[in-house]
Amino acid sequence: MTQRPSPSISTRKQPKQARATELVTAILQAAAQVLASEGAQRFTTTRVAEKAGVSVGSLYQYFPNKAALLFRLQSDEWRQTTELLCGILEDVGTPPLERIRRLVHAFIRSECEEAAVRGALNDAAPLYRDAPEARDSRARSDRTVQLFMRETLPEAPDAVCIMAGDLIRTTLSSVGAEYSESPRTGAEVEAYSDALADMFCAYLRSLGHRG
């Protein structure tokens, strides 16, 4: 049976009318701005409501506490990252190494653009690290990466494909998080992404890619 987030991080209800959807959108936009400027420790529903220009009571209609707001922001980030990775790696009309390049550039650019919010969400991770949404995102990403590796390294043993996928994902995540800690220009991001993509492509060729 699929587990659900605990009540402390679940939304109270889903918006059904356009006006309610606009309200939730405004709250989430304000929440991201407050999180980026204040950090997870000073993030409060009162600050978010003030930023969004709504009453705290209106906010509580959809998000019972700050944990629920942070969880929604994190869930959206998981979904966006998973869609980014899967959308690029599942594009079978593009050669595998070109897909790796596209993924590296898109991921590093995204990390740098959203560094403040992602850093603050990492600080709040204990609130929702084991939520079903986290497991679902990891599972879908794992499947996509392994299918990509099997396509890229058709003659390699399964253990090699698994290792290669784990290494690339772990390296990309760790490097992206560290690199985005300092402000970067667009040219710096492009050059860094090119270098990282070169490393991954050379690694896959060393494992037997013949594209």
C-alpha cells in the first residue's frame, strides 16, 4: 500500500477554482522568495503570508504549517529535476553522449539559478527526506538512468551499467551543489559544464561506448 505524507506535511486541500489556484501559486512564489532570502531557520508562515499579500488564515486553508509549505516546495523541486533528467535521457532520437552533454548543461545551470532555494531546502530535509514523493522520484530517475546506460553500453555487464549510472548521478549532484555555492557568470557555467560533460563522455567511451 502506498504511504502518504504525515498530516504535518500534507496540504489541507487542493485548489479547484481558478481563483484558488492563483492564490496557491502566489503563496508558493512568496514561499520560495522568503526561503531564498531568509533560509530554512527563519522561514515562517507569517513571513510568507506577508510576502504574498494574503492573510495567514488564507494560507492555512492550503498549508497547515511551514513544514507543509517546505514539503510542497521540495516536492515541486523533485518533480522538476526528475522531469529534466528523464526528458533528456529518454530522447532516443539524440545520440547518447549528446544527451549527457545536454543533461550536464541543464542541470548545472539549474543548480546555479536556484542555489539559494535548494540550499535552504537541504537544510530542511529532515522534515520530509523519507516521504513517498522522494522515493517515487528516485525510483523513476533510477529506471531512466539504467535504461540509458543499457542503451549506451549494450555490451557491458549489468554491474558496470549500474556503477556507471550511480557514479554519474552522484558526481553530477555533488559537483552541482558545490559549484553553485558561489555566484557564476553564464560563460563560467558553460565552460564548467563542458568540462564536466567531457569527463563523463570520456568515461563512457572507456567502458565501451562506440557511438
